[in-house]
Amino acid sequence: MSKNRLMLEMSIFAILLFIACSFLVINERKNEYLIPNIDQKLKEYIKEEYPKLTNEISIHKTVYNKKKATFFMRVENKNNKNLYFIVSYKDKKITSSYKIDYLEGKTLLSSLEKELENQLNKKMDYNITIHFTKKLNEYNSPIYDRLISNDYIQELNIYNVKVELESDDFKVNSLIASIGDFYNSINHENYHPNYYQFRIIHSKNITQEIKIEFLDSRLITYNLEEIIEGIIQKNPSIDSKFNIKHEYTE
């Protein structure tokens, strides 16, 4: 290939690259110019689709995401910014996360779970996971209001706690002590879960473990010894008797 031909092809490539980049810049600027129109369109959509929300929401300005080539509008509850949903506009279609994020409360409940987990894990030497038992719209009005205002949520038995514990041996007294220590500690912090899920690992034989689900305060207080004995003795009726679920890996 001659030197002149090579230079010509490089020049053509440079021109095409310049045209492509220019097109992208023009297209991006066009999308930015469209924001006011899209903003109005999304506001009208919200007003038509969710008329009952008018007095309880605040609407953020529309933003354009270049990577997703999509316009987004965030709609927040006035009393709690963590309860929100997103309305999106792409390819002349509007979509909304209202049902999952706002009505069912995924955004709010997820933030509350993390907040409660962080509070407990800072106070206690455990790795604790918290999960709410229902969707936001499934709770009654007083609980719904407490969740929105984040008013001492830890006192309500509307969430489950999952924790991993260790025990030096798998004797009945040792297992009861491990569970009892955690239970007393979490109660001392005024947390009252609906159910507890324990994963207890043998500290000297880490492949050996016991998982127990659906223990509540009543069972821990009055029936824990019988439950642990039944698990250790591999009593097949222990789960059905106390309405729990367990696995014992030796």
C-alpha cells in the first residue's frame, strides 16, 4: 500500500470519526433540550395515573441518563424521602416503579432494614440481618404510619432477625446459652422481632452447624430446652410440635 493511499484512508477514517462524534454530541444536546418537555409529560402522567397521591408526594426534576439513554423522574413521599418511585421515559414509552417501590414500599422497607441492621451491629458483636414480614401496603394503618415516620420501629414485632452464632460444643446447655445470650442482648436494646432465625456453627468443627427458623420470644423463653434436646436427639416430630424448621449438619 502506497504512502499516499494510507494517508488518504487515515484521513477518511478521521473524518468519519469526527462525523460520528459530532452526531453523538448533537444527539446528547438534543436530549438535554428535550428535558423540559419530557418533564411536563411525566408530571401529567403522574397526575393522571396517581391522583390520590397529589397531596403526599413531591416531584423531582427530570434528569437524563446518557448510559441508559433514558429520562428519569423521582417521586418522593413528603413525610419520608426513602419512600419513592421512579417514572421513566424511553423510546416514547413511560414506565413506573410505583407498585413495587411505593405501594409495596420496597424502597422504604429496604432502607429501614439497613438502618436497623446498622444500629444493632454497631451495638452488638454479631452479624445480624433484618427482614420485614410484609409489604408496606399489607400493614394496618397505625403500623403504616409508624413506618412512614420511622417511629421506634424496633419495638414492633413486624420483622424477622437472622443471626449467625458460634458454640464451643453442641451440647444442650451450650446451645441454649448461645441463643439465650443473643436473645437477652437484643431485648436489652429494646428490639422485639417477630421471629428469629439462628445459624449456630461449631467453633471447633466449622462444618458442623444447626439452623433453626421461626423461633419466637415465647418459644425461646419457655420451650428452648425441649427444642434443642429434640434437635440433638434427632426427634422427627420437633418441628411440627413447635411449628419451627431446622437443619442439623454433622
